[in-house]
Amino acid sequence: MSAPDPQPAPPAASRAPEPDPRAPAVHYALGIDSGGSGVRIALGPVGPRGAPAAEPLTWHSPTPALVGERGIDAAGLLGQVLPAAQRLLRQAGTERVAAVCVGAAGMASLGDDLRAHLPTALADALGPRRLALAADGVTAYVGALGQRPGAVVAAGTGMIALGTGLGTGPGDDPHGGWRRVDGWGHLLGDCGGGAWIGRAGLEAAMRAHDGRTGGSQPLLSRLEATFGPPEHLPGLLYPRSDRPAVLASFAPEVGRCAATDPVAAAILHEAADHIARAAQAAFPHPPTTGQAAHGDDAGALALTGGLFRMGPPLVDPVRRELARRLPGVPVTEAAGDPLAGALRVASALAADALRLPVDGELLQVL
């Protein structure tokens, strides 16, 4: 009996290739986004030009960072972020990151504890060569437009507009290069934001309840369906520590009534005017009256945030007002959210490719 034919050896391609010692090392960047809806992180490799090179690994907690007497609590934020970041690093097969960007709501005014403790803690645990601490308006800007000149309007419960010319023209802000407009909270500003719209809608409903002129019966009906008897609303609203969010929760009701209720429609048109005025003030090189912007250096404008999910009742008048106040300026869809922006800033830092204004307040690099 003849011997069986020998089985062919498995192809070499089936074995894991040996690492090429000549291949460039892969560097990783970490983005952190801390806001009212929780804490999120993203870890991804850095591309050759400082952009994220692949889909990142992500993690999210619905628990927001605590705010105390020293502002945003660094220990609490680190207690969430460090274990999660180390798990993502193990998934990626690495131990260190080249750069980190922490974007936080309230960084400019409530970030003293973060600035005091994050640099040492992150360096000890993750080993970054560079660290950026940014206001959430900056990470929203970078998520929406990248490192391009222009302006971003971020509208949710509140409303803030942020712009920069990246040093490309005489309209740039001499104090660091950022032009911040509004974002002063529901008592002093945030005009046109969700809390502003919701409060205006509830006020119109209460006028109808009282029999005063300028009231809205449709909005009164929505108030009753949402909160119960109108006379009980002050007792429900005023003791709440989350009043802005409660007010903003009524904004979608204003949007639903706008098609058939002129009072609701007027509220959204006024909100659109506020938003467009903020965008005009933040835009780095606004066109002069009767002159349209043109050319790549003029910049772009992006709208981002949950409020714009209201759709045509708000977005259509916003676009009309923007076309009137910023003729020729392209209004684009936001490319990404604040977490994507934090990762882009960290990636640019890792590649020494950051072109954004560093002013020590809205954006600090260590």
C-alpha cells in the first residue's frame, strides 16, 4: 500500500505577521467630554496629520461630574475617567497615550479644581506628553468645524456661539482669538436656547390662563397636559435645582404648536433672531451690509446641539435670519459632537498640529 500524500503546509499568510521594527509607532489620543448629561471618553490612534486615524473606542457614563464649592470636582471626574480609560487602553493593546483633551461644561468659570489636579493625575496614570483643558464650546466648535475658521452655535438647554478666524484677518479677537457670545445661563442670557423658548411658551400659556392679551390657548392646553393645573406650576418649578432643564422640556411643545398657533410661531421667530444675532457677533469676519462673504478664508457656520432637532419650526426661521445677517456664509451640518472635538484636539496635540487659539481660559495647553 502506498503512503498517503503529505498534507500541504498551511500558508504562511495564516500566521500572524511579525511586527516590522521599521514601522512607525502608533500613538493614541484620548478625548474626554464632561457635561450635564454625563461623562464620555474616546480613545483612538493618531493619523500622520494630527487627525483621528480610525473609529475610536468609546465609553459613557450618564452620571455627570459633581459641582461643589471649588467648581467641577476633579476627584469625582478622575474616579470615573481613569478606570474607564485604562480599560480602553488594554482593549487597544497599549499602555499610554500621547495626548489628552478634557472638554468640560463650565471649564472657564468652574474649572479651578480641574486645572489644579488633572495635569498631575492624568500624567501619572496615562503618561500623556501633552494635555489640553477646554471649555465645551471649544470642543463643540472643533467637533463641528475642525480647525477651520468660522463660528459654531451650540443650542440645547442653553445657547452659546463661538467663533475664531485662526489669525486670518483683522476681525480676529486680539485676546486669544476666540469670540464668545452668550452662554451666560438662563437668568442672564442663553437667549434663543431651549430654556428661553420653554419659558416664553409657559409665559404665553399663563397669560391665556389669566385672560390677558397675547396668551396662547394651545400652549395652555400643552401646559396642562405636561404639568397639570397652571396655578400649581410655580410650586413645581421654583424649588427645582434643575429649572433650566424643566423650562427647556417645554420647548418641543412650542415647536409642535407653531404650525397653527401664531403666538408659538412668534416665539420661535424671536428665538431665531437671537440665535442669528449671536452667530453674527461670533463670526470672525462678518460680511458688511450689502456684501456677501466669499472664498474659503471667509469661514463657515455650523449649528449643533439638541435644540435644532426641533426641525423646520425653528431651523427654517434660523436659516432665514442667518441668510439676512450673514449673506453668503455657508451654513453646514456639524461634522461631529463635543466628544469628537475633544478627540480631534488631543490628536492634533499629539502630532504638534494644533492651530486653534490658546488663551488659557477657553483653551489651555500644558
